[in-house]
Amino acid sequence: MTKEQETKLILDLAEDLAPFVRDVEGGKIPKTTRNSYSTYGQMLTRLSKGKRNVALVLSYAMLQAGANAQGVSDALQAFFPE
């Protein structure tokens, strides 16, 4: 995959994830943990089927869509430890 293809994939995923991120950041989904890390972690787990490398790509797309960076980072640490 070329760098341009990777960028397009991230931007396409960000567009698809934008409604979810808006709901989380806008308060439609109740905040149950600091920076909503559990909500982001649950979605990353569901979409990646537990695969860390896929979760990393999805997390970058979430950030591009406006997700809380600390929440996504905490989700990766909690749900996908190295």
C-alpha cells in the first residue's frame, strides 16, 4: 500500500467514524470514564476484532475525526497493551 493509499484509507475511515466521534464528544453517549476511553476502547475492539494493528489504524482515523486524543490513547493502552 502506498502512502497516498494509506492516507486515503485513514480519511475515508475518519469520515465513516465521524458520527460516532461526534456522539461521544458531544455527550450523546454518556461519559462513563475519563476522556471516554472505555467507549473508544469498546468501539476499537469491536471494529478491529481484537487485532492491535487494525486498532492502531482505526485510532488514527478517530483522531482525524476529532476524537479526544487522550481518550483514544488511554483506550489503546487499556484494551490493546503491547
